Amino acid sequence: MSNIHFDIAGEHHISVPDLLYISHSRYEGDWNSIMHSHVFSELLYIEKGEGEIVIRNTGIPVRERDFILLPPNFSHTEISSEKERLEYYALGVSNLSLSM
């Protein structure tokens, strides 16, 4: 097994991601779905159910085991199916940057 470890302690010239929160949401008929955004990235993991993530007025179907990355200042909302109610985890993360 190969293993590479990157130490992030000490002084560096990179921004280290900071976990702001972890939340769990489950649709129970009382969900007010409104467009919103955050000044940080939001990571969504769909645990159960199905529905849509609405981004810029376009609904994108989501279902169990989907993973969604929403960049900062990206307007979005979550809409649950009535039949297969949406249940997901959300992680708010600041200083997150991805490159390929």
C-alpha cells in the first residue's frame, strides 16, 4: 500500500480549508425551499431519497449517494421529492480550492 502524508502544521503559503459546520437535513413536509448562497463552499452528500438541487433556475436531479460541491456565492436551493423524501448532510467549508 502506498501512502503519502502532507503535513499542514507550521507556516505555509497556502490557505488551509476550515470546516465551518456539518448539518443534517431531512424533508418532513415543513421545508421552505428558497434560493440562497454562502460566502464559503458547501458540500452536500445525499444520504437518502431524491429531489433536485436548483442552480441558476435549473433543476438538477439528485438521489441517494450523490455528492455535490457548491462554490462560494453560488445561488442554489434544495427541493425534495414527496415520494422519496430527501435526506442529506451539508458541510460548510471556507478556504477550499480545487485544481486539476
